[in-house]
Amino acid sequence: MELLHIIPQFLISGLTFGAIYSLVALGFVTIARASQIINFAQGEFVMLGGMVTFFFIKNVHLPYLLSAFLAIGVVICLGFLLHLLVIYPLRKASLPILLLATLGASLFLSSSSALFFGTLPKALPPFSGKDLLEIGGVSLSAQSLFVLIATFFVLFLLYILSHYTHLGKAMEASSTDPLGADLCGISRHLMTFLAFGVCSGIGALAGIFITPLFYVSYHSGTLIGLKGFISAVIGGWGKYGGAILGGFILGVAESLSIAFIPAGYKDGVAFLILLLILYFRPKGILGSPFMDSRRW
Amino acid sequence: MRKSALSFIFIFIFALSLSLSYSAEKSPYKIGVNFELTGPWAEITKTLRNAMVLEVERINQRGGINGKPLELIFEDNGFEAGRAAANMTKFTKDPEVFLVVGPFEDTLQATTRAIAEREKITNIIVCPSNRVLREMKQRWAFNIAHNDIIVSEKLVDLSLARKYKKILVFHAAHPLAQTLAEYYKRFGEEKGLKVFISPETHKHTDIDMTPQLIKMKPIIEKEKIDAFYACTSGPPGPIVCKNFRALGIKIPILGTHAFGFGFIIALGGEAMEGVEFPGAKPVVFDQLDENDPAKSINIEFDKRWRERYGTPSDQIAGYGHDIIGLIEDSIKRVKGKVTRETFRDALENTKGFKGTHGLYSFGPAEHDGLSKKDLVFVRIEGGKFKRIRFPGFE
């Protein structure tokens, strides 16, 4: 009885986390769709989104909205730089090498952030003044709703990009059929370059939306990046819908699991779900465009 | 000719040995400092380092102690137990280093304490000891900050003064938070409080405690809990408060003395309003009693700190000030040569040293310097720390 009473609250908390994981997962998927690269610096973009916004508000004394837009701009530039300095010079290397390179870039970004912005955690104020909503005995912070809205807004934009624009289609073609893309005169390097811009922008947006819920510190990108990656794999590596689905499944499962087991095992639940998915349906719930479905 | 050359060499050697012995006379007191200068606590330890440097420069400008200057040798342990141990070992190998200050954090101290015990060198640790370490009765380790016993006693006083009957404790999963919770339960129940320790804990790295708090919500409603004790330190403190208020629970929140760090309020924002905790004196030094010696020491130190660094001093800077003060005080009391052994004995015999945090007294059975009298009740109000008083409980 008592358990039934608190389950709705767990669901709400899980949905909030689901939205966060989805938002991060969308960044992973964007890069994967354009170049098949797994960009482990995605979590760092999320961290930098919050960090740079905080910097503009507190140190430059700009208004919230302007700081947020500037931060997105700065992080997108960093995304472009990451491509120019790390990915492009390694264009002839194999995927595992690129993966390690992004991992190195992620360490570099988090350590530099510690040097520039300091190591103490930082918080942003919530977007709306009155933050607490109460619906039928279940409390919900308005900020969680904003995160939810942001997730679906980004999904919508990405859907438009990949289905209704030449640019989006060219990006996708350069990963799914490199030879075909080359023959059509699509510059694959340019497409990857642009994809890094898009994914760092999504990351920064995620960071700005979730920092008011928690806080941001130089090492907070790692875990959130990892969870976003897991979400993308669970849902189906390379599918926008899969990223969203995976994110929500992970968020809700983690949150609900705590109703039954001690909270210390929460992170374990994420990896357990990942293992189960990899055992029984390696291409993810919605299937992955990068995996030969005949093999599985 | 040859004779004069020979005598010249002799004179030269004699002069050299004289100058060597003279410089040995003037060679500094070397202190090893083993801090988390990088990693999550980097900014906190930077404050601590700045405070120690400020104090050492002041002492050296006055001509040092017994005519010899102090010298700090900094090593960074990067918040890793392995590097903390390596630094500690390195310092013990330098015969001129007679004392090691650091690490800062609770989780690193066990390692360096063990090395200090083996190598027979004094180790001053900033964070408080916990029950397990204290019961080992190590001879060479000393702790500066208020320990779990006195903080728990003071918090029980606060609960009694506020007439709370039932308190729910939500503690972090590290040894210090655990013993803080246990002592609070023990002392509280002796005084007739009903203390529930939640089976749910949280980790230092958790960024959201909502699920754990949701599980506690029915207990709070069923048992009619009067107050909630967030037994934790660092960023989890404000996170717990934020998540707690986001669930719409309105009961008062109690905190530990680690809530006195300035960044806590910035991080928690409005959720921190009304949080009460047993705080260190530097947190509210301008509101201390006029006859409290800590007040004038803090005012004087704060002035010098502002002149040098441009920001107000805080609890952490106060620890740095007190560490150097304690070292100076002990060296002055050493009779004869300052060695690792004589310094330890002098430090252990410190009685009533006046620092920014209050009065430090050590003894063979007491390696935590401060006592319950060195804590005051603090409430967060309007984004500031405010001292609160309860007649009969000061």
C-alpha cells in the first residue's frame, strides 16, 4: 500500500532523468549517423553548456537568456575545434582509434574546465520563479517539465533536419554509404564537421536545461555522458527515436528500482539493462541502421 | 710562498666550515604539505594553502621562530590515496622535514596516518578523525577540525533547544558521516530524542537524491518526524536540501558543520533557507560575543586576508591560520633542538592555544584539538550565515 503510494513520485523522477538521458543520447546519435564515430566527449559538451552559461552570468554579468545563447555558441565552436584538431587529422584511422581520441578529448576538456572555471560545483537558478508544482499529491519541479519539452523540441528539429533537408540527408549518406556519398560529390569531412557542431549544440542545450536541476562541476560530464551512451545503445544505436526510448527506459528503470533495492545499486541497474539488451537484442530495441540485421 | 698558500687554504676551509655551520644555524624549519591541490577539492585546498602562506610570511617577516624561518614544501596528491601515500613517504625520507600537514579529506587520512605512525613523524590532518581511526589511538596523527563527537553533541543541543522530538537522519556512505549519524543517535537517545537512521544512504558523487528521499517521505508522514538531518558534506548537502524541498516536504533541515562552507549557499539557493547546523566560529565571526578571544583573532586575520587576496576569509582559511599558529606555538615550547620527536611532544602538550576556531588543547588521549565550546548555532537566512542563540544551550 505504502509502495503504491510512492510509485507515481518515482515515475515522475524517472521521467525527468529519462528526458535528460535522451537529450544526451540524441547528441551521440547525431554524430553516429554522420560518421559512425562514438563521441565520448559528448558528456563534456553537456558540462560545458552549464559551465560557460554560469561563467557569462556570474563573471561577465550578462542576462540569463543571452548567456545561454552565447554558451551554446561557444560550445558549438569547441565542437568544430574538436573536429578540426582531433578527428580530421585522424581521418584515415580506424574507428576504435577515433573512439580513443574522443575519450582523450573528453579528459582534456574536463581538466581544462577545472583550470578555467575552478573545481567547485556551480548551480544555475531555475528558469521560472515558482519552481514547485503539485499534482494529485505528486510534486514536480517546473524545471523537469522544461527538460521534457527541450528533449522533444530537439527531437523534432533533428527529425526535420534528417528527413526534410538536403543537408541532413547528405550527413546520413556519408555514414551509411560512404562510396555513394563520395560519388554524389558530398564532402564527408564537411558533413562530420557539421555533425560535430550539431551534437555539441545539443549537448550545450542539455547542459543549460539540466544544470538548474542539479549542479555542474568539471567532472559531472563523465557519468551523464556514459548514461546517454547506454540509452542510445539500448534504444538502437543510430536512431533518434531509439535514443529517446532508451533514455526513458533507463531513467524510469533506475528510479523504480530504488523503490525495491537500496539506492547504492542505482548505477548498477543501468549496466544490468545494457548487458541484458546486448545479450538478447544487440541492435537495440528499435534496431540499428549500422548493424546487419541478418546476423542477429 | 708555499706556506702562505697552505695557510690560505686552511683559512679558507675554516671559513667555509664556519659559514656552513652558520647557515645550518639559519636553515629553515621545513614543513611538508600534502594537499589535494588538484581534483574536486582543489579550490578549498587553495584557500588553505593561501592562508598558510600568509601566516608563514608574517612569521618570517618578524624574523622567524628562534631566529629561523619557516619553509613550506607543497606536494599535490590529486585526491588519490596512492599519491597521498607517495608524498608522505617522500617527506619522511627528508631528514629536515619534521612535520607533514595534510591531507585535507577524511577519505585519504587513514593511509598517511599509518605511514606517520611507522616513520615516526607528526601528521596534522585538517578533516576530523572518525571513530574507527580515533580508537586506533595513533601517537603521531593530530586532527584540526571539530570531530564527530562534539558536532553530534552540539546538534543534540540544537534539537533540544528547538524542541524536536523525532529526527530522521540521512547520511552519506563514508566513515565520517556514518559515525556522525551513530553518535547523534546515541547522544540524542540519552537525552530522550527519537532518532531514526535511514537505511538509504547517498554517495559523494550522487547528483540527485530524489529517489532516496521519496522512499523516506512515507516515514516522515507516518512517524510525524519533526526535523530532517542531512548528515553529509560537500555538494551533496545542498543537493539533498534542494531535492527535499522539491518533494514538497516542509519540515526543518539540520546540517553538519560542513554546511559552513560559503559555496553551499550558492549551490542550494533558496532551498538552504532556514537550514540550521552547529557551525565553526569563523563562519559567523562578526556575530561572536565581545569577550570571545576568537572574535578579535578572526577580525585581525580577516583584515590581513582581505588586503592580500581581496575576498573575505572563511572557515577553511581559518584552519590554515590555526595550523601555522599551532606549529609556531609548539616550536616555541620545544626545549633544545626541534626534532620530529620533540615537536610531537610539544604539540601534544598544547593547552588552550587561541585560534580563529577557538581554543585548541591536545593531550595523550586527545588528538582532536577543539571542543564543543568551539561551535556555535548557525542558521542560513537571506542567503547569509546568521548566528542564533538559545538561552541555556550556549
